Amino acid sequence: MSSRARSKSHERERNRRLNEDGNHQKQILDEGDADSGINSLTTKEKRISKEKLKVANEYNKLEKRYKNIQEECEKLSNVLRQRESEYKTVCLHYEALVQMVQELEETKVNLVKQNQKLEAKKAQSTQDITLLKSVVYQLNTELERYQDKLREQKIDVSARLENSEEKYDARIWAGINFHALGPLLNAYQENLSEKRELVQMYEEEMADFGNRCKEILTENEIMHKEVQELKSECDRYAKDIKILIENTASLRKQNDAMKKEAIDVKREANDVRRSCELKVDIILKHNEALKKDLSATVTELSNLRGKYEVLDKEFGKMKSKEEQTVPASVHTTAIEECKTLLDDLKYQYENEKRNLCNHIKRIEESQPENEKQLIMVMAERNHLKDLTDNLERNLKHTQRKVEQMQSMVYSTRISRNSLKEQLSRVTAYCEELFSEYERIVGERENLLTVLRETEKENASMDRMGKSITSRVEALKNQLDTVRKGTKQEVDSVEKRMKLQELHVRRMKRDYQRKIQQLNDMIKEKENIIDRLQKEKHGSQNISDDRGLRSENNDESVQL
């Protein structure tokens, strides 16, 4: 009885040691697998954090660009407001010029009416002059007749004079109204004295007027040269505007093509990313299942090896003890029991060994496929990196084009300001000309009331008025062209601003989507880590349960 109790106690201690060794090895293996999984997850988390930092930096850069573009848009809106105010002032000035032209046309109509009145007065005065000329001619003939008589004949003048005077009176003064001669002669003398004074005064005024006309002609020539220069500059600016419009059209086409290419590339990248994510998830799941199987098989192998070694040691000890103390019958029974246990353990060990070998072969067979899949994933990742680099280059190229367009807009704005300054100078000069024209018209009215011989000068003044009206019409046309050009440029600038805002909004949306995708990936990885930790705790609990079960089985076998 004492020998049996000792053998039972030895077997219990041996089983406890085996269970402790197996549990210790299982814990070591589980900790190793968990550490390897945690290390891989930490590396993945580091990569994801790096990618997240890169995306955050890109997002910050895009936000800065978006803010800069918003500031530029605000600046352009302020410039547009200034140009609208300038355009309103130009329109008001144009309306004032139109009113001036209407007033000039009204003054022209009044001058035509005054010319008609003066022509009627001129016709009446020509009739008076013809009558006076006939009277003077008759008086001269009478004087010649009396002089001839005094020279040739010195006879009784009284008798002959009466006869001859009657004859001459009947012959010469037959068609003359003697009642009208007296006042006509008096008026003729008064008119002669007044006209001599007026002729002197008007000669002086005509000299002054000639000098003024020369000055006006020189100023008109200078103004004509300036207008020609302005026309040449306007033509040059019109050509530049046409070139800018063509460049903007080509840039719009290029932007549309680049947008389509970017959309296609984004779609391809999203498809490739989705496929890669699916493949990576499948590979990770498969690898996790394989790791679990490996850990379970390794733990079972280690447990079996430990049990087998312990059993061998105990078997040797039991042999030595039985040879010393235990009788042959007990020894034979124990040996038979040990043999049965060894046979069972060998059978289990061989079965587990076969299963592990088969499982290892499967893992080795699936390893090249996994490596190929990893190579494909790396190649796709490199392809995506190349696509992102190309997209960044395209973005830089478009930014350069935008900067060039901004510089062109700035140059056009400067040229427009210079043209506006020149137009203001021209309008001021035109106002001076209008004031000078009004002054000349007033002097002309004063001269036309008195002088009748200034019709030629009136015609020249009419020509000057026509030339000024033609110049005013030319200035109107130039103002219309400038107004249309400013409208077109303002519309083109607004369209560019809207396109830039849409492009920035789309880029912001794309980057927000990328950030959301990365956040989702991070959440998935965190869920995987939590799941692995839970599985680790579950495997530890299962190993503890297995140890307890093995102890119970050993106790039942001993009993």
C-alpha cells in the first residue's frame, strides 16, 4: 500500500510538472505570436500615421492655397468694383459729351437761321447799293457835261443852260425818284463814315481772329497726332486682347482636358485602391488564420514533446526504482500501463505530426502566392505613387499658368489705367476746345450782326464746327469700343475666378474624401488590434482550460 501511494504521488507530481511546462511554453509561444502581431500592427500604424501626416500636410498646403486664392478673388472683386465705378464715371462723362454735342447741334441750327436772316438783309442792301451807284453815275455825267460847256463855250450861259438843262433833265433824270434821293444820300454818307470805322475795327479783329485761328490750327494738328497715337495704341491693345482671349480659350480647353484626365486618374486610383484594400484585407485575414493555426500546432507539439520527455525520464526513474524496490508483478502492470500510454501518446504524436506536416506544406505552398500578391500590391502602390506625382506636377503646371494669367491681367490693368489717363486728358482737351468753340461762336454772332463780308469766314467756321463734330463722334466711337472692351475683360475675369473657385472646391472635396478614407482605415486597424487582443486573452483562457482538463484526465487515468 505504501508503494502504491508513493507511485500515485510521483505520478501526480510528474503530471503537474508536465502541465506547468506545457502552460509555460504555450504562454511563451502565445506571447511571441502576439508580440509579432503587435509589432506588425505597430509598423502598419506607423505607416498609416506617416501617410496621415503627409495627407494632413497636403491638406494644410491646399488650405493655404485656397486662402490665397480667396484673397486673390477678393482683390479681383475690389478691382472689379473700382472698374465698375470708373465705368460709371466714364458713362456719365459720355452722357455729358452727348449733351454737349446736342447743344452744339442746336447752336448750329440757330446759326443757320441767322445766316438766312443776314442773307435777306444782304439782298436788300445790294438793292440799295445798285440804286446809289446809278445816282452817282448820273451825277458824274452831269458834272462832265457842265465842265465841257464851261471849257468850249463862253456864251450866255443862262439861256442855253435852261434849254440844255431841260433836255438833259428830260433825258437823264427820267427814271429816278427825286423824293428818295435826299434821305438816300444822307444815309449813304452816314453809312460810309460808319463803315470806315467798322472796317478799321474789323480789320483789327480779323487780324486777332487770324492769329487765334492759327493757334487753333496748331493745337488741332497736335490733337490729331495724339488721336492717331491713341488709335494706334488702341489697335495694339485690341490685338493684345484678342491674343489674350485666344490664350484663355486654349487654357480653358487645356484645363477641361486636364480635369477630365484628373477625374479618370482619380477613378482609376480609387478602383485600384479599393482592389488593393480588398486584396490586403483578404491576405491579412489569411495570414492571421495561418498564424493562429501555426501557434496552435506549435504549442501542441511543444506540449507533446515535453510530455514525451518527462514520460521518458519518469519511465527511467520508475525502472530504476522498480528494480530496487517494486516487485515484478507491480512492475509488469505499470510497464504495461506505461506501454499503453506510450502507444497512445505515440499515436497522437504521429497523427499531430502528420497534420502539422501537411499544414506546413500547405503554408509553404501558399507562401509564393502570398509573396506574389504582396509584389502585386507593392507594384500597384508604386503605380499610385507615380500617378500622385504626375497629378502634383499637373497642379504645379496649372498654378504656373494661373500666375501667368494673373500677370497678364495685371499688365492689362496697367495699360487700361494708362488709357484712362490718356482719355481723361483728351476729354479735358475736348472740353477746352468746346469752351473755345463757344467763345468763337459768340464772337461770330457779334461779327455776323455787323459785317456782311464775313461769309467766307463763316463757311470756314462751319467747316471747323463740322470737323469738331466729326472728332467728337470719333471720340464717342472710341469710348464705345473702350467700354465694350472693359465689359468683355470684366466678364472673362469673373469667369476665371468662378472656374478657380470650382477647381479649389473640387480639390478640397477630394482631399477631404482621402482623409475620411484614411480615418476609416485607421478605425479598421484599431478594431483589428482590439480583436487580436481579445483573441489573445481568449487563447490564454483556452490554454488554462486545456491545462485543467489535462490534469483532470491524468487524475482519472491514475485512478
